[in-house]
Amino acid sequence: MSDEAKAILRADNAALLGILGIVLLGLSYLGGPYIDSIAHHKAFAESLPKNMAQFEFRMTMLALALVGFALVRASSSVGWMLAAIGILAAVLQPVYTGRFPNKVNAVHIFAAST
């Protein structure tokens, strides 16, 4: 393998892409309620999902994944496991909570993220 390929495939570069993905997922999870609050002239807190436990769980798992990717950037192998647990729990939440209309989207996001 060439030195350029090794530099591109380093773990900290992959973790940086993971951090970018976490930021984008966070924006997508918060963007829907934000757009809804603007469109219906409501406060942002009123536009958040009614089931706050699931929303908070998803945001917590994204934070866990962000910590995991940050640990990988600091050369810790435990970070990959934390990032994987956080991402899987956040993205596949509709599958294991029984919200089947969102199951296909979760599987597509999971497949794209791997």
C-alpha cells in the first residue's frame, strides 16, 4: 500500500468522518423540529417530538458516539466500541422500539453509515 493511501486510511481520518456524520445526524434530528417551529410560528421546545424519552435517548447516543470518535482521534481503541454502540442505538431505534414505518429509513442510514 502506498504511503498516500496509508495516510488517507488512518484511524483518526476515519474518526473525523465519523464526527462529521454525527454532526450531520444531530442537525437532521434537530432540524425537523426547528423547521416545524418556524413554519407554525411556535417555540422550538413546543416543536420537539411528543415522546421526549426517545428523542433524549437518541441525542444521548449521538453524544456517546461523538465521545467515542473523539477518543479514537486521541488514539484510544475503546473509542471505536463507544462510537459503534452510540450510532447503532441511535440509528436503529425505530427498529427495536416497534415504529415500523421508520424501519426502512433506519436500515438505510445504518447501511450507509457502515
